[in-house]
Amino acid sequence: MDFRLTDDQRALRAGMRELLAARFPRERLRSLVDGDPLDGAGAVRELWRALGDAGLFALRLPESDGGSGLGLPEAVLLFEETGRALLPGPLAATHLAAGLVPGAAEGHRLVTALDRPGPVAHLAQAAAVLLLDGATARVLTPGEGEGPKALGAAPLRSVDPATPLHRVPHLPPPLGGSSLEVTADAGRLYGEATLLTAAQQLGSARRTVETAVAHARRRFQFGRPVGAFQAVQHLCADMHVRAELARVSVYAASITADPAEIAGAKLLADSAAIRNARDCLQVYGGLGFTWEADVHLHLKRAWIHAGQWQSVAEGEEFLANRLLMSGPPETSSDVLAGGLDGGNVAL
């Protein structure tokens, strides 16, 4: 089996990168970060419509329903680009809601998601909430801007200035509540949301590698670029290794869609995004800790994504339980066949 990207997949990824560079350049990111994310809701909606026109949300819908008929591997490639650009918004939830919530596929309606009480991102901006707290998915449509009131949510201070948060104390009851059931497997949607979030973490991890290397080449100290110093070289090398391990794991999980593969990919992507951002700060030195540098934005977004969907603790517990249920493998080939580290299939 050939795991290399096809020409069409490369073109798809390049097209998304060009779109984000044109529609969401660094200046727009800084404008959003330096202001109030809620005040910038109009700009986010404009960007959302552009993403809808480009087919990001309808990517996996059948062509008969107005989609592109592509699969999870292609979605992962595009979400990796959104993570690289630090694109804000409930991307995974809106992508999953395409075909379930009218207007989501076209980018006309923002959709956020919840699988349990707790923090939820972009609730005030969302026109619908995808509830994944049971066997079947449910959709709550309180109306745009009414989500916090409908769920009794209170604003929560967010570490990421581009990701407004609310804390939801409880979800509507499955029966007799204000939500409507839809014909979608909540477990499957949860796994896909976890993988797409891992892809965003992967994009951030790879971007911080590029940022650190570029800075190490142009920043001079004692008459030499700081990249000439061995300690800096080791930091950049470690960052590259983490990003590559996360990449093969996320790509492999997009092909198998196995829950264990997805859990392993999310763990590796979370680690790569957070640790790479920290090492990038080290490479930058004192400059990296200033508000004007973008490095801290990658670290803060990585912290947010690490707590969304399958957290580190939940992923580790899931994989531990899977190992205990399957028993110890008899040979090393059985370990490779199991693929529980999320990356063997692509290595």
C-alpha cells in the first residue's frame, strides 16, 4: 500500500494554504487577538462563508448533496493547514455538522459541539450546538447568540485570546428536551472530531518548527547565527522529530479510522504542539515572550486543543484499557499489526 500523498491531495492542501494566506493573513490574526474576539464576529463570519465556498465543511458530503465526496484523509490535510494558520472558530464541529445542520456545509452557520458539561468554545457565536452525549447525536438550535442563555452557560476566561469560552453546567436531557436527534452515530463523530483536532495540533507543531528554524538562521549572536550553536540545533531537531511522529500517526489514523489509532495520534499531536511551541520560545529567547511575537499564540491554542475532545489523560486511559483487553502480544509482529501507537502503519 502506498501512503504517499497523491498529486490531487497535494494540490488540495496547497489550495487551502493559498486561501488562508489571502483571507486570513497574519495581520487579521493579530487584529483578532489584539481586540475582542466577540467584536470580530463579523470578520469571522465573512471568513466562514469563504471557507464554505471553498468546500471545507462540505468536503466529505456526497456530490449529490453538494459536497466533494472526499474522505477523512483529505479532511485531515485541510485541517492541518487551519492549525498552521491558527484559524479560529469551531472548525471540527461545523465540519461534522455539514449535512446535519442546514447552512453548516455552506459556512452560513457556525456550529459548536459538546459531549459533556464543561468548557465550550465559540458558544456565543454559534447558531447551533452539536450534542454528542449519547449513542445518537443531537442538535440544539437556540438561535444565533442565544447559546449561552439556552444552556445556562457562564463566560469563562480563556488563555487563548482568539477562542472565547463558556462553561456549560449541564446538557439538555435526552428525552423531552429542546434538542432534536439526528441520524448520526455520536461515537463516530466524537472520534472524527478528535482526529481533526489532532490535525490542527499537527499543523501548529509543524509551523513552530519552521518558525524556530527561520529565526535561528536570521538571529545573530557573537557574530554568528544562533542556529550555529549546538544547543539550538538540538532543540530544532527534537521539534522536527516530534512533528514527524505526529504527522505519520495522524495520517495513518485518517486511513484506518480506528479508535486506538486516533487516540494515539491525538496524544502525539498534543505533545508535539505544546512542546514544540515551548522549544520555539526557547529558540527565540526573550523575544519569544513578548506579545508582538506569535509564538505564544501557538502555545495557547495548543493548550486549548489539548483539553478538547480526548484529553491526554483520557487518551492514555483509553489506550491502557485497550491493551489490557487485548492482552500482551505474542511476537513483535503482533505489536505492529495492532498499531496501538498510531503510527506503525505509516512508518
